[in-house]
Amino acid sequence: MTLAFLAVVLGLALLVWSADRFVEGSVSIARSFGMPPLLIGMVLVGFGTSAPEMVVSALAASQGNPGLALGNAYGSNIANIALILGLTALISPIAVHSQVLKKELPILAAITALAAFQVWDGEVSRLDAIVLLMVFAGLMGWSIWQGMRKKVDALGSEIEHELEAHVMPLRWAVFWFVAGLVALIASSRMLVWGAVEIARGFGVSDLIIGLTIVAVGTSLPELASSIIATRKGEHEITLGNVIGSNMFNTLAVVGIAGTITPVAAGPEVFNRDIVVMSALTVSLFIIGYGFGGAGRINRPAGTALLACYIGYTTYLVISVFG
């Protein structure tokens, strides 16, 4: 058991480091070839920050632990909204001016509704997974079209400012891209093994481990980048990280896992996890959209979000050990 805990701790630490290097390398390569800043932010950064969830869930599904994959995806979505946005809003209220992000909020709500519909029957089948990946492909096409347009947008301006502040030679960008990807896969294997062993040792489901330890761990890149961006006043990047990551998790992470093997989803997944994820997504849409003006996640809202995450996690712990 000690070795399993050590594998989880080291795996998470290496996962965060490798994801950061992978994102930096891929973004610098894209910038070297003239990719527009908004496209980099919407596609590459979103993909990169969700890379830990993708690799961990794919490995978990391929090794016969689909519950870990599902818990990782939905648990990360809950952590992204309630934990990450809650903490960052306490540091500095998050203002939303980007029209691109305002278009993405209702899309995220629709994607969450699709996830709830698929889980209703107790399984994410291969057909369900293929539908998710098809929607994901369509969303990526829309994101590329949005990113290629030359309109001035608050999100694009903030991303361009960040890119100018982190210039990297192409050879180093390629090196960190490859090194980050290799380390990402290795750390994910370590994390999945440790998480499964802990679940077996305590006699709990891999779903619970995925919803808690693994979900928080794979969300650490989003937490770090969001806090840094918020302290710089780059609120659009903060919210963009969360929206993009949740879309990737719901569509690509679950879609990849479900394509590898059908994922069983017990009644508790819909009655507990999907309900919480949906409620948080709706609240984010209402708060962030800012009907008639700029959206704003203030400190009271951040406190409420953080309280929701603490309450949800406490309920999970009590349900297992209570």
C-alpha cells in the first residue's frame, strides 16, 4: 500500500510537470508556424491542459478500470468549476468580456446535457462514445474557424500577451514537446497503477478514486495556470481554461475511454455526480454569461462554489467510510 501511495504522489507530481512542458512546447511550435493566438488558446491550450485526463482515462479503460476513467472525467469537471474557479475568484473576481467564451458557455451546457442523457441508461456504450467523439470533432472544427478569424477579442489579446512573454526557440520547443509527452504517458501509467491498488486496498470502487484523488490531481495544471492568470488580471484565460477543459473531458476523455471499452455507470453516477456537474455548469452559465452586460464571478460566488466542492467531497468520503 505504501508503494501505491508513493506511486500516486510521484505520478501526480510528474503528471503536472510533464503537462506543463507539453503545453509550452506545443504552443511554441504553433506560434513559430504563425498560428493565430486565439486558435492556440482555444485548441492547443485546451487540449494540452486536458492531456492528463485523456491519457489517464485511456490507460484506465484499456487496463479494465473504466470506472476510474469516468470518475476522472466527471470529477475533473466538478473540480474545475467548483474548486478552481472558486479559489481563483476568491483571489480576484473574474470578469468575462470575451464574446467567444460567451458563445462557449451555452455549448458547454448542451454538452453536459448530452452526457446526462447518455448516462441515464447506466452505460456509456461504444455508440455513445462515437457520438461524443463526433461532437468533439465538430466542436474542434468550429473552434478552428473561430480562431482563424482576425476579429479582436479579449481572450485573443490576453493569449497574445502571454505568448509574447514566453518566447522559446523552436529546437527547445520540439524537445519539450517530445519530453513532455513521454513523461505524461509514463506518469499516467504510474498514477493509474497506484490509484487502482489504493482502491483495492481500501475496498472502494475505482469510480470514487477517480472522482477524488485522480480528478484533483489531473486538474492541477488547470488550477496552477488559472491562479497565475488571475493574479495577472487575465480573467479570460482563467475561464477559458475551465470551459475548454470541461468540453474536452466530457467529449474526448469519456469518448476515448468508451471507444476502448463500454463504461458502466451505476445509478449513483447519474443521481449524484451528473446532477452536481450539471448544477455547477448551469450556475457557471448564469453567472458567467452576464445577460445584458459583462459576466462576473465575484468573491461571494467563488465562496459558494468552493463550499459546493467541499460539501460534495465530504459526501463522497462519508459514503465510503461513514
